Amino acid sequence: MRLLNFQEREATWQVLALLVSMVVVHAIYEIVVRPTAEIELQRQAVFAEAEAPPADLPESGVAAKVAVVIKDYEQEACFIALFWALAIMWMKVQKLRFARRLLSFPGRNGEASFLETRDTDMILSQPQDRAKFADVLEHVRQRGFSGAVLYQAADACLDRFFTTHSVSDATAAMKARCEMAAERQDTELALVRYLTWAIPSLGFIGTVRGISAALGQAEEATRGNIGPVTESLGVAFNSTFVALLISLIIMLLLHKLQEVQESLVLDSQEHCQHHLLRYLRERVSADVSPTEG
């Protein structure tokens, strides 16, 4: 899949990922999680009310205990946000993997880099070299790498060099384009950062709902029935626990993704310096006016 296709389909992918996450997570909750949690809560109620636990009462497993912890709607929303964020980050990883392939994309004559397509060790600001590199960049663009950081940096570098005939200007253009690409990559993660913030907020909503319900059942607790209060407090604490745990997972993966993005930008900049910038030469005019005596 080409990088251009990634960019065109990214918005559609995000919407599709949200819909699939909502459908799949809700289906799992309705079919597995909530029925399992209901059975476990009934088992606990029987155990609490009986003076002697029935001999045939089955012991609760780990899956049943986990179902009780994650059974509420706030936890369901947190898992939907988790899988949505994972889908978005997976798409970003695929884009980065494709863009990184350009770092090892060979030249047409077997060179280590597609930028090494010269007959000499120098690149001069002359029409022949400009036409040659225009053909090279077009060949790479047709392979779908036009959105890659390395392509954009090399294109900006060569365009500035053949326009100004200055190596320092070409270097500045290459670095500016790499910085711009890094900022764009960081901006594309805005939705994931929002979800990282939103998930703990969903957990706090469950906390407020659970505590409010517990306060509303305080009169019942004074009569000796503390079951409803305990259940409401469980909603409060479980929602916060699950939300914070999911948030930690997303934050870890987000930082790793940012590390990969920054590494790609730095490697692209280093690739340009090693395979392109060091071969640029400014032409010195041979027509020197004689000094009048």
C-alpha cells in the first residue's frame, strides 16, 4: 500500500475503526461480560446471605472476577476508546514502516541510496544534474513515496540548491522540511492524545456516579443493608481503576510511537547529509574580470 493511499484513507480509517470498536466491544459486553458478572454477583449474594455456604456452590474464577470489575458502562466506553486509539496508532505505524523503506531504496544502477545516481563525485547546479535528479525524484514519487520524510527533505534540498546555487541554503531547506515533517507527525497524534486524556475522565464519571448512588442509599445502609452501598462504591472504584490502567497502556504506546516518528525524521536527515549534501558543489565562475591598473 502506498503512502499516498495511507494519507487519503486515514480519516475513513478512523471513522471505521470507531464503529468497529463500538460494535465489537458492545457485543462482547452483552454476550460475555455482563452475563458472567451477573452470575458472579448472584453467587456472591447467595454466599453472603447463607449462614453456611451451599456445598454445591461453585467457586468464582478469575474471568468472573474480572467481569465484575469491568461490567459497567464507563469501563465499556474506556475499552472502546482503547481499541480506537490502538487502531489509529496501528495505521500510523504502517505509514512509518512504509516511509522507512525509502531509507534503503536503492538507486537504478545498484547504488546504496536512490540519491546516489551520479557519474562523478560532485553535483553541480547545472541543467544536466537538475534534469537527472528530477527524473530520480519522479521515479520515487511514482512508487508512492511522495509523502515520506526523506523524499520531501531531498526534494526541498535539491530545489533550493538548483535555484540558489548555494549549499548552505540547500542544507537549511532540508532541515526546515524535516522540522516541518516532525511537527506534522506530532499533530496527527492529536486524537490519540485526546483519547489518552478522555479515558481517565470517563473513569471519573463512573466514580461520581457510583458515589452519588452510594450516598442515595445511605438510609438503606443505616438499616443494616449495606449491599447496595457496597455495590455502588464498587462501581466508583472499579471504573477509576480500569480507566487509569487503560490510560497507562495508551500513554506507553503513544510515547513509543513518538519515539519511532522522531527516529524516522533524524534518520532521514542523516541520510540526506550522507548521500546528498556532501556531494553538492557550488560552481565558481571562470569569467573573472581583469583588474584595471
